[in-house]
Amino acid sequence: MAGDDVKWYREGLRFQCSECGDCCTGAPGFVWVTPEEVRQLADSQNVDEEEFRDQYTRRIGARLSLVEFPNGDCVFFDSVKRNCRVYGVRPSQCRTWPFWESNLESPETWKQTCSDCPGSGQGPVVALEQIEIQRRRVKI
């Protein structure tokens, strides 16, 4: 079994965001937000945290997730411009895409990620150290 120091992606992986918006749209899911992210997002929307939570989040057990439009798109996805309206303060889950544990389990899961995301497998090589920092930030 490979240890933490011998990852299948030890030489790094290519990724460059194509700004397609595909990761913000599609099937319903969850975009988990922390209390600090709620504060930052509330500030970005010029509302207090309580109003932000009421308008933009839903409780799933003990956690908060951003709400979605009926078609599954993130509430902060601008479908006309095809971009994120809160990109500068987007949640860690969004910042760390595509370097989630679930995408890095094996070469096969990465290949699937590349088929779903036009930026995965493209652009400059992201070094193992940077991938690992991002992978550890959010467990998905």
C-alpha cells in the first residue's frame, strides 16, 4: 500500500481553470460553508450573517450548505456571464477543486474528473505539495 509520501500523482497533475462554470452547475449537491466563510460571504453581499444564512444557506444535519437554484446551479452562479458572483470569497470547497480526495483516489478517478472538467488535465503542472495542501483542506 502506498504511503502518504508515495502518491500515484507524485509528479503532480495538470490543472488550469477554464472558467466554464461546470463545477458550479448541474446535479444537486452540497457546497459546505464554515462560519468564517459565512462571515466573508455575508460581507461580500452587504448583509449580516443571520440574513445571509436565512437567504443563502440550508442546514444539513449540523452543517450548512449554500442553497441552489431548482436546476442544481449554485445560488452564486451567474448563468448569463457563466461565472461565480463571489469568486474572491468562494468557499474552500470551491477553491480546492479539483484536488478533492474523491478525485485523487486513483488514476481512474482523476481520469473521470478530467472528462467532467475541461481544466483538469490541462495547463501547468500543479506540484504534489500544492495538491496535498488543497486535498487536506476539504474532505470530499
